[in-house]
Amino acid sequence: MKVHATSLTIRGRRVCDTESSTDPMTTSSEPTGSSRAPSPVLIAIPAYNEEQTIEAVVHAVRSAAPRFDVLVVDDGSKDATGATLRRLGVTTATHLCNLGYGRAVQTAIKYADRHGYEALITFDADGQHRAQDIGPLYEAFSAGAFDLLIGSRFVRTRQYDREPLLQRTGMKLFSALIALLFRQRVYDTSSGLKVIPRRVFGRLMFRPFVDLHAEAIAYLLALGYRVGEHPITVDRRRHGQSMYTMLSAVAYPLKVSLLMVLGIIDARLMPRGSREH
């Protein structure tokens, strides 16, 4: 299965949506008939206009985690990201237009679910994550029986001073909200480096998330799942543009807060038996 994007025009406005297809729109790095044993783990790299970093990121991930499979979700890139991925021969899921980070991660979850992976590791395409953190993060996940393990910049230092003001404010806000609601502090609610096990794929594939950060964490906690953090190092972005803007400084917290509330209500109304793993 491949989850791909269709695009249509409504009164002159281009709209994107996703649908399932039996015709995978992927390119495979493995030749037909390869004897390579399938990996239980898929590393997914959502990418949008990351032509300056995507090749180095793919090489770093392949080098640091050669036993895991790699999928790049090209979220409607308009630059040379797609051409670079074709040249690299990396397995790629392509959205026909930009659907946003959350939908890109959901595409990866659907792909991992259909292909039988036991866990999905998300990894950012902008070069800020260090590929050498993947191994220790997955080992901590395997040892800890987590339902979601977050690679956290702040769980060790608990200091947000290096982050830009807008991001810092949002991080503190959502961390405080989760602590208030669940009596558990999650210090890095916006990390793009996570381990997601198969047992929660179904919980995350179809819900209306913005980016599967704070709102997904709150939803899983409300369902009784175990969420943890493991320390990682994140470098500063050198290329490209952050998805957080001045406009999103107002819209983003409102949308995420609303989805957190709706997710918690939905989880509370769910019959107890259906919440179990």
C-alpha cells in the first residue's frame, strides 16, 4: 500500500487530501528479489523543500542505523527534494501537494502499519537531529516498555533558553498543560524524533492532528498509554525555513489546544475495554 495525495480545485483554490491506493507511489532502494531480511523498524523522514539537507540526512541515517529501513515522505516539495530522493534510490512516499507535517507522519504510520513494521522512528529532514541518537533512543524504548518515546532536548537540562522566543513560549505552554492535565511532565512536546510502536499505530493514523506533537501526546496519555523521554542533542537549523512563523504564533497554539481538548474528551468517552492495548 502507498498513501498518496490527490489534488483538486474548488472555486479556484487548490485543495489536497489523502486516500489509500493499491498502487504504491514509491521508489525502492532494494532491488527485486533482494535477500536482505526485512527490518522490524522503519525510520520515517518527513520532508518539505529540504533540497539542501535531505541527501546528507539520508546518508547519515543509513550509516548510523543500517539495520533499519528508511522511508522519506516528500510532502509536496517544490524544490529539488524529489529529484534528490530519486537519485539516492531511497523508498519515498510522495504527496502531490503540501499537506503539512502531521499528515506526512500519518502517511508514514499507514505505510509502516501496512508493511508490518513493529515500530516507527520519526526523524527530521532539516539536519537538526543527530543520526547517532537513533540507536540509543531505540534501545531505551525497547528496555522501557513505552507506548511513545520522545527524543528530548530538555529532559536532562530542563532549560529552553537556546530556543527562539516563539518556540520557547509554545514549548513551555504545552509542557505545563500536559503536566496540569496528567500530572506528568513532558519537557519536549515538539520533538520530531520519536519511537512509535505498532500497538498505537491505529490510535494515531486517522485523528485530526496538526503535527502529532502535544496533541498526540495528550491523546495517548488520556487513553492510558505510557509516554517517556530520552535525552538527545539537537543542532541549530542551517538551511531552509522553520514551519513556525509569526502568524502561527497565534494560530498554532489555538489549534493544538483545541485538538488536545477534543482528543481528551474523545478518550474519556471511549469504553474502557477499547482503551486497552
